Amino acid sequence: MTLASLSTTADEDIHQCDMKMEHFGIDDAGNVKITDLDAVGLQSTLQRNIAATSSCSSDKDCDYFDCSGRCTTTRCDPLLLDSNLQVFIICESIIYHV
């Protein structure tokens, strides 16, 4: 699956929450491919997972792998602070760590 098709397939944002170099590859045509989809999820599903966190004292406690959450008054808000399929984050997390 290419990044372009992944980001336009669903009716809501899709997040890749486990950003590692070994989870990406490049095919013969030069397209970036995701090779490990076990931490990819729809925004609504990830929001439910984050909100189900029992308690928090900092935003980091509300993160789901590499997807950033927010802690408000000892509870995790059902909110994702970023869309990590944006080009900037992919470049920062993957390409610059080669």
C-alpha cells in the first residue's frame, strides 16, 4: 500500500503510530510503501484507545506509540495532536534517521 493511497482511502484520517525505518520501503517505481501495518488505525479508533487510558500526569502518558495525545486534568482527551502521515513527520521520523 502506498502512502498516497493510505491517506485517501478512508472517510477519516488514518494514522501510522509506529514510525520506524524498517516499516517502510521503496518499490521499483520509487513509491514509498508501508510494510508493517499493525499500528495503523482510523482516527476514531485511536481516539477511543487514548481516552481509555486510566489516568495521566503528562501528555506523554496519553501517547499511543508515536501518535501524540493530550492529558487534561488527569485524564486523556480523545484527541490526536497530529497526523503523522503528513510529509513533514514522515521525513523527520524516517528519512532523516537513515
